[in-house]
Amino acid sequence: MVQEGELLWSPSPERIKNARLTHYRQWLKEHRGKEFEDYEALWRWSTTDLDGFWQSCWDYFGIEASKPPTAVLGKRTMPGTEWFPGAELNYARHMLRHERPNATAVLHLNERCPLTEISWEELAGKVRILATQLRKMGLARGDRVVAYVPNIPEALIMMLATTSIGAIWSSCGPDFGTPGVLDRFSQLQPTVLLHVDGYQYGGKPFDRRAEVEKILAKLTTLKQVIYLPYLNKADRTPIAPGTLFWDDLLQHPPVSREQFTYEEVPFGHPLWILFSSGTTGLPKPIMHSHGGILLEQMKHLAFNFDLRAGERIFFFTTTGWMMWNFLNSSLLSNVSPVLYDGNPAWPDGDLLWKMVQDSKANLFGASPTYQSILAKAGLVPRDKFDLTSLDSVTVAGSPVTPECQAWFHENVKKTAWVAPGSGGTDICSGFVGGVVILPQYAGEIQARCLGVAAYALNERGERVVNEVGEMVVVEPMPSMPIGLWNDKNHERLTETYFSDFPGLWRQGDFFKVNQRGGCFVLGRSDATLNRHGVRIGTSEIYRTVCHVPGVEDAVIVNLDLPGGTFFMPLFVKMAEGKVLDDAMREQIRAKLRSEYSPRHVPDKIYAAPDVPYTISGKRMEVPVRRILSGMAAEKAANRDAMANPQSLDFYIAYAREQQDYQL
């Protein structure tokens, strides 16, 4: 059994010599006269000399601006930091500057179609045509375009067309039900919607036209609907009057690079809107900027993934998760994303490894949950596939165990760099991650990312080492949100990230840093649910469950289990005279699945006599989770601050007696 802290992997001298970080350090020496004895010294400089570090990234990665910045930082306060004031640029232009003949931009695969390549010329040509068509519709800078689509190339093309003209993008996977989509899109008052008719998952078709019809009925600000038949490509029946078909839009004369003009926007202009999990109400619409994402993504791909132009990267994701935005942003660095739409374990667990072989992917992104599925199935990818191209595996989405890392070395590739990381929708990137020039120790994330001044703070707000605390970032980052949509005076943004430690960013994760700089992200310190690497808000669960006839109230928590797995139990308080039976359980599951997604369905549903509340009327999800995780009740909750302190007794007894924490 591998032990935490055990040395798993060391970089070879050749790997260190060829690392992007090594090249960057040499560049700093030649162009800035700066030398650093090790990574820790480089990290300290990057988080204290913000002007020097981020200007070096701007120059090193060749950021192009139609108007140059007057400084690196204008305002430095959090929130409200002003980055590269005066600069004007465009995210999509930076991506498509790599257009060239006979070169692959994107690879894609789904359950019904084989692995296919899209060239840079095809990608860029379709983006320019679609952007031209959007302009003809009257779409302008700042308008919102939303999409109800799976992880397919058309989604990427639409995103780039939208952002190329300064409009704002947001997307959601078609596995989301109507309430989940409307909770998100209705906040944005969108102008254009792109939708599909359905999708296939696990070999089964899921027709979503009825959901689309309900969504369209509520999004009253829409001026144009674009239909992409996907489940049934021959379907030509529009759901809404005046609908345009995707293929018809692309039947347009080519638009050359010289003919097309990008909308140059300020560094802080909104690029896209991602949504939080919605723990304390409606999902928060998080706005990221053109410049912030551009700079952060190029930095992270080079320094934490060690990827080079022409290489290929894969993560399993959907369009409703920040990893979709992150994955496609690899094109900024001329690195090709591999897109997959479907069940990663259908028709068998080998599918993604065959895809690595066929696509010649250099980096494979996985979650601990996916690894546990493979381990339980006894799959050994290295025995079946040619994984010569694979250099590294990034494991993210939830806390990573030593056994999880060791499994990849033993069953995938012994020489692979297996690097855990952790970030979030909030910054659409990583706070901590892999550093290829450092050794890899079991159970550890190698280091804090350059430019990320992350620390563990204890209850007194003191920075601690070798002690679990709150993850707090004490200096601004370019990809921190420029705001939340329709959030006047940053009130909601401040409450979300800066209320506990004024002027400092609180991420909401338990965090530990050891003496050598190794990091441990130990799960959420709030009530957010982590479902197979995707964060889900509890409020979405309650809005559905508490409208089921017979259910009076509910509380749901997520438990981190040994082996990197999770257990998500739902506790319901039944109305007087009602009983929680199997039929009621199935009704609850079906409603959650249809209104939101399969990820919202709990592992088990129990009847509870009461739901704990604070005096101020808030569900006590975090204390319940702590009790169920084994914490003493007197440490987990303050009964004096409760409206119904006796309600805790059921959960204390459950934690003591329950033995079936199993998926």
C-alpha cells in the first residue's frame, strides 16, 4: 500500500532541461536579469512582484494588443482589481492567429461517429462565416449568446464566433432539465440561443425538444434561435418560428482573414459567463474577461501542464462545466483539444484509452471517480493500448489519494507524470497544480501555481504550514471574475469571496501546505456538493425535492470517502401522515434527473424527523456533513445557535450506526 508522502516519480534530467518552466527561467535571466535557485523562489517572486511577473507573461507569450496597456495594474484592490488598463485585444483573435494550412486544430469523437480531425483552416473559416452572420442578425458587443449543446466542435465554433465580435458566451449541456437551464440563462436576458434536438449517452437517445420548447417559452428576450440537429441530423422541423438552421448559416461565401475584423475590447471586457453551483440560491453568473482568461490559460498550460505547440490534450467534460472552457482555451497555445461527447465507460471502460491511442494525446485529464471505476473493473490500459504519446496525466475534480496516483503509474504508464491539481469555476483555472521540474509525492499536489498567492489561514486569520485551514488568495489574479452579472456595486461578489477575510479571496476549500510547498486540497469548507468532479448547489436539489407532494423539507450533503469516492445522501422530512417508501424515493430521483441532471440524483434517500436550522433560518448542511464524517457533535455544531437543537440527535445516531457508505 502506497503511503502519503512516498516518492512516486522524479523528472529525468532531459525532462527538466526541456520543460517550459526551464525555458521561461532562462528567458527571465536573459530578458529580465532575474535568476531563481528553485521553483519556490520563483513562486515567491511571482506572488510579490505582480507587475514584474505578469508583464513577463505578457511578453513571454507574445500577447498582441491593438492598443497597448499603460500599466500592468491600475487599481490593485480586491475586488475591483484593474489589469492592463488601456489595452485592447480579443480572445478569439489570439486563438485563430495560429491558422495555417494542413494543420490539425481540434479532434472530436462521439458515441455514433469515429475520431475526426478539424483543420485550423476549417475551424477559422467557419468561425468567420458564423461571426459575419451573427453581425447581420444585429448581434453587438455585450449581447449574450447562450447554447444548449453537448461537447461538440459546433459549440466551440459558436463560442469563438460570439467572442470574436465582443458578444458574451454562456453554455449548458443538454442533460440539464428546464429549471436548471432557466435558473442560469434567464438571468442573462440573452439575444441568441443555439440548441440541439437531443443527445446520446450510453447508447441511448435522449430527445430534448420538449425541454427546448419550454426554455424558449421563458426566454422572452431572444431575437434569434439557431437549431443544430444532432440526434436526428435529417430533422428540419423548427421548434420556434423564425428559427435558423446551423447548416444554412454556414452556406455563405468564405470570409477571408483580410475581410474579417475582430472586435477589439478592453482587457476586462466580459468574455463568457460561467455559473456557480447555486448553493445559496440561484447559480451565480461569473463573468470572466478576454484578457484575464487569455493570459491565465496560456500561463497554466505552459507552466503547469508543460504542453507545447502541436501537442494534444484531453479532459472529459460537458459544456456546462468550466473544464470545457479550459480545454478549448488550449488552442490559444496552438495545443489541440480532443473533444468527446458521450458516456466515458460505454460500451466499455476502455473507450477513452483507445481514444488516447488514436488521437495521440499527450495529456489525459481524469477524475479520481473515473479512476476508481477503472480500478474496480480491473482494467489495465497499458496492456491493451499503445500509449507512447502520453506524457502526463492530470487528476482533478476532487481530492486525490496516494492510491489513485499510484494506480496510473502501475496501470497506465510507469514513466508518466501524474500531477493532481485543483482550481475552480471561479477563476476558470487552477490555484495549485503540477510542476514538471519537481518530484511527485504520493497524495500531494506539487505546488502553488505561479502568480497564485494561496495560503492556508486558521481561525485567527494566520498563515499556517502543515495545518489545515481555509484556502485564501492574498493577491489578485487576472482571471478572477470581473464581476457577477447584474451585481450592482459588486455586493454579491464581495459577499461570495471577500466577506470572511475582507480584501482577501476565500475559495471555500480546506487547504494545507507542507514544508516543501506540497499542497493538499481537502474538500469544500462550505455546503457545495462535489458530484464526480462537477460542483452542484444544494439549492437546486431543494427547489425540486421540496415540491414533491408529501415532502416537507430536506437536507443533502456530500461525504468524501476513502479511495477518492463520494457518498451523497439526501434526508427528507415527510409531511404528517406521509411515508417515505420506494415509490416516493423513485419519484424524487426521477424529478431530480428530469429537472436538473443525473448528477443531482442522491446515492440514497432517508427519512429524517427534522432538518437542522440556525436561529437565522439557514439549513445546517456543513455541520451535518461534519457529523456524518465523524466529527464530534459539540465541535461540528453550536446548539445554542440553533432553532431546533434536538434535530441533530438523528444525524449523530445515523453517523454512529450507519455502515453502508457505499456508491
